[in-house]
Amino acid sequence: MAATPSVAIIGGGYAGMAAAVELAARNVPVTVFEAAPSLGGRARRVTVNDTALDNGLHILIGAYRETLRLIEKVAPPRTQPSDLLLRLPLDLNVHGKLRLRAPRLPAPLHLAWALLTAQGLTSADKRAASRFMQAMKARRWRLGADRSVATLLAEHTQPVVLIEYFWSPLCVAALNTPADRASAQVFLNVLRDSLGGARADSDLLLARCDLTALFPKPAADYVRARGGTVEAGATVDSVTRGNHQFTLHVQGSKRSFDQVICAVSPHRTAPLLSGIAELAPVRAQIEALTYEPIHSVWLQFDGRVKLPAPMIGLAGSPAQWLFDREAICGQRGLIGAVISASEEHVGEAQDALAQRVAADIAKNFGPLPPLKWHRVIAEKRATFSCAPGLARPAPRTPCPDFILAGDYVASDYPATIEGAVRSGVAAAAMIAA
């Protein structure tokens, strides 16, 4: 009987832990190496003043089936989905500009009703949005040739108001790339699975706990319970290959494995490939990627702050979306604000940016309690820039036993948690095969 191959997973983010769970479920022992002290990658817990924050503000949607499946798989016994995620019917609310709410009706009636009753749109705007969706559905959400989202919207004569307060915010939120240079095909893939799917697929899901506790931590417990190992604070400095095995150089020690899943961010992946000559073309492809930043602004007020909704958009502010953490997960006086595709804010003084966002909240929603503290988390390379026709690295490499996973590998999806999880599931299937 053949010995079970040893498998290393480099990276304990959502992609790496998804791969680890899938292999553990197949009774394949794995060793996960994560450089950071906490699991989750770019969606991990950060503790500030004894308060659990997230490295980046993320939302899930009902269409994220693989993420939801694995969260349920590793959740502690008797945990209900509502304990982990606040599920809300689609409600896109850009304060004072647009409100589009979907009722609990079967698809596509839910979207038709949402458009019919949308606030801030004229009848002509609503007809234009409906025509666009019908046209894309008739084309099975596929384009003959990719182009920018802005170009596609112009081809279908979408009104300015609709673009500014509906399509563009959706594009930036999903792809973290401005509409004038974002892939229309990838955007359509997201629309297909959300607005074009079943009613529940467009639901918004907000984590009631920090993002490490939502999946990576219970995933690690699941893996360990099945004979696997998860090592946090363990940096893999390089990888070499010889004698049909891979050698991982981990903080001065050498560890040998038969198979490797590399599930770290692309700008950290490229240097790891330099020790394996066969992977030079893959490394070159990864190094050609460009990136988009995200700024997450956390504001802790000395007293209760109640927004009109758990998640609400702002127009005319650096912050595109605000999250009422008390309404979502009971963190009193804490507001999270996300600034996606935030290149113009790179290098800006964090205090000034936080004060600007706080002032915008007060301007729109009234006086606020005193600001106790703030934290701005700037991810300069939060996601790859999702440009039209972008050639993304394939998960399977010229080394059959060295697999790539992460939200940047070739797939239908942009750089999202679901994209990362799907890649991890696919990588595990390749290893298991």
C-alpha cells in the first residue's frame, strides 16, 4: 500500500485553510505554515485597544456557496448560521442618493420589485437598468471580447445617475477596481451569480465575529482534529526542489514535503518560486500583476452611534460604505468605513483621513459622541487590479505537485473571499487526484 504523500500549505488565509479543510476531510494530513501570528491573511483579526477589528472590511453574499459550505463544515457543534452571519435581503442604500431594496420574493421578481420601487431613480433610469440586465442575461453573461465596465455601460446607454450611484459602487465593491479600468466580463460574472441568481444569492451577509474567528480559526481546529498541523508565526523563506520532493526553508530549518500548495498573496508568492527553475514563467506572470489598495478606517466613539442601517453608503466622501458594528456584532460605538480602490489616499496622514471620515458621518447623520481612538489600516496591495482581458496564473504549474491557490489565480471571480476559497477547494482536489 502506497504511503500517504506529505502535503505542505504555505499560507493560512482563506485559500490555504479551505485547501487544508478539504484535504483533512479526505484524511490527507497537511502542514499549514502561516507567517502572521493570526490566521486569515488579508481577512484576519487585528486587535486594537482590546477590540477585535478586521484587517479589511469584507462582506459576503448569498451566492458565496463554497465559503458558506466550509464555514458550516468547521463551525463548532450547535452553532447556527445566524450566530456567525447577519443575513440581510439586498439593500443598496447610498445615503440621500439611492435606495434599492429587494423583498423576499422569488427571483427574478425580487429584483424587478426592487427596481420598480427604487428611490432616487427616475422611470427612465429604472427602464435602462432593466434593459441592461435583460440584455446581459440574453447573452448568458458572456462578452465576445472583454472591455472596461465603463465602456460596456456606455454601450448600453446607462444614465449618469445609475452609473454613479449603482453600477460604479457595485463594480468598485466587487472588483476593487474603478469602472473605467475594470474588467466587464468579471463584473458580469459577479452580476450573474448575485443579481442574476436566486433570490437568496443577492442577500448581504455581515460577519458577527472577526474574520479569523469566522473561518480560519475553526478550520485550524478541524484540521488538527484530523491529524494535520497548523503553525502560525512560521515564515517560509524559500522553496527548493530535488529528489522528487520540495524543501521548505522555514526560519532556519528545512522541512521536506511531497506536494505543496502555495496560498500566499501574489507579491509574496513570486519570490518563493525563484528556487525552482521550472516555475520561472509562472513567476514572471505573477510579477506582471498590478495592484489596488484598500483603506479600512475604524472609528471608536465614546458613546452609542446608530446608523440608519447596519451597512450604508456615502456619496461625496472618501468612505464608500459604513458598517455599524454595534448593530452587526454588538461593538458599542464602533464604526467601520471602507475605501476601496483608494490609490489617491496612499501616503495620506492617517489622522487626517480618519477625521475626514468622522466629519462626513456627522454631516450626514448628525452629532457624534467624542472620538476615543481611530485606526486606519492601509493595504497597498489589497487585490490585483482586475483589468480587461487580464491573464491570471493557472493553479496548476509546470511542477505537477506544486499548486497555486489564492484570489488572484485564474477563475471567473475577482479578488474576493469566495474567489480565494474556491481556489483552495480546487487546489485540494488537484492534490487529492
